[in-house]
Amino acid sequence: MPVDERTFAADAASWINTILHDRGDLPYEGASVEEHTPGARTRRDITLWRDRNRNQIALTGEVKVPGNIHGQTPYDYQGNRISNRDFR
């Protein structure tokens, strides 16, 4: 079943929040999706918060899923053409 970017971003934020819950030693408060900056027209797909009460953002991300070629989804690690070498 094809997955859109918002669904995948929500799933990824959930995975991040589970990891942060299990790993209290990490310096992050949590992850959220579709956050707006006050006065801006854009949204951040995923926001990783260092301290949400102080509006301290550690990382933001834009989610793009692969095209739905032959039923590929972002959950299909075999079908994803991005590899670790692309990020070095």
C-alpha cells in the first residue's frame, strides 16, 4: 500500500519518540511533525526538539518518499536506492 510523506513522517516521529523514551541519556525531548514557525507559511515535516518549552530545535527534516514504482514504499529497504555511501 503506498504511503504518503505525512504518514511516513508521523511514523518516523513515533519511532524517534520511542527511542528517546527508552534512552533517557539522549539530550532530546521528542519529535513532532508538521510544525509551523510563527508568521511563516512553511511547515517542517519532522522536528527533533532539544527543549520544546524554550523553542530549542536540534534538527529539522524534510521527508520525500520514493515514487510508487512497482509498489515501492519508504518501508521497503530493499527497494530504496539511497545507500550509506550517498551520505558520506
